[in-house]
Amino acid sequence: MGGFLRRIFFRAGRVDSGQPELPESMAETRLIVGLGNPGKKYEGTRHNVGFDVIDAYARRNGADVKKKKFGSLFGEVVLGEKKILLLKPQEYMNLSGQAVATVAGFYKLPVENLIVVTDDMALEPGNIRIRQQGSTGGHNGLANIKARLGTDGYARLRVGIGRNERIIASDYVLGKPSADEREQIEKAVIRSTEALDCWVCEGIDRAMNKYNVRNNE
């Protein structure tokens, strides 16, 4: 699968040709992508919980995500012998895929070394769900990543934001949660950082078995 993705990325010319080519041995590199919308206007909204998880994960591991690179805010963390690349694409949500494809192509990452963190209306606030692969579920950011990678076989960590049937979905996700919802979402963000460490160090199966439960279980 890794070779297949590399052929896609390089044939499509998505990698900056001015960058030096890296060695093939990148098996210990992981890419964690958080989805959101750039700019002060969207800070603290439900749709930006992917950005919140990336920032919390960086703090957990003594790093930050401030470098401007690959059309994103970019950071790095090292856990043992593993390098973790942290990415917050700075295009709007429905154009997130270009940055993800560029980074994956540059570092020659197989699809199994990628996980995308995003909000999910199908989960109640406070719940998280990890999947090894799957459909986009109508999420525009995931759909664009699938289009750019040519596969939806990457892992995803979904953070619950709930839903309100009285509010149009687009307005709901771009709104800010209530105080009670925010408290639950903040707990889920912390839990997500723990799950990501588990994914990096112990693998997707262990992360799913350990973290795919409700907070009150």
C-alpha cells in the first residue's frame, strides 16, 4: 500500500520538487492531522475540535504546532524511536486534502501511518471513536482527503460534538458549544491525546479496544 500511495503522490506532482528526497526508511514516522478552519473567527467552534486535539497533543508531549509548512501549521514530536508529525491544514475544511497528500508524499508515508482527527455529530459530546478505515460519513474534510489520497483506508479519530435537530448542521458545527458541552468536549480532547499516544506506541487495534468506550463506562 505504501508504494501504491507513493506512486500516486509523485505521479500527480503533489510533492514540492525543490525539497530534498528523504530516505525510504520512514517506517517509524507517523502523521496526525487535525481538521478545522483557520482564523480567529472559527476558534472554539465545534468544527475545530480536530485543531484542539492537535494543540493538546503537542502540549502533552512538550511541543507546539506553529511552524508554517506544507500549507499548514506543522510540528514534530518524538516518542521513543518514533517521529510524530502534527498537521493543522490552513485551507478551509473542505480543502484539507492537499496538505495531507503533500506531507504524506514528501515523507513517503504508507496510509497505515496516518490518522485524521475530526469532529463527529453522530457521537455525543465527551465520546470518541477510533476506526482503522471507513467512509467519510458526509464529512467534507474527510471527503477531500479521500479524493487527494485516492483512498479512505486511513485511520480516523472522531470526537463527539452531538447534534441539535433544530439547528441547520452547517450552523451547528460552526457554532460554539454551551458551557456543559464544552466541559465534555474538553474531556474528550484529553482522552484523544491519550488514544493517539496509544495508536503511535501500541497500534490501531489496541487503541480501538482501549478507547472506543463511552466516558461513563
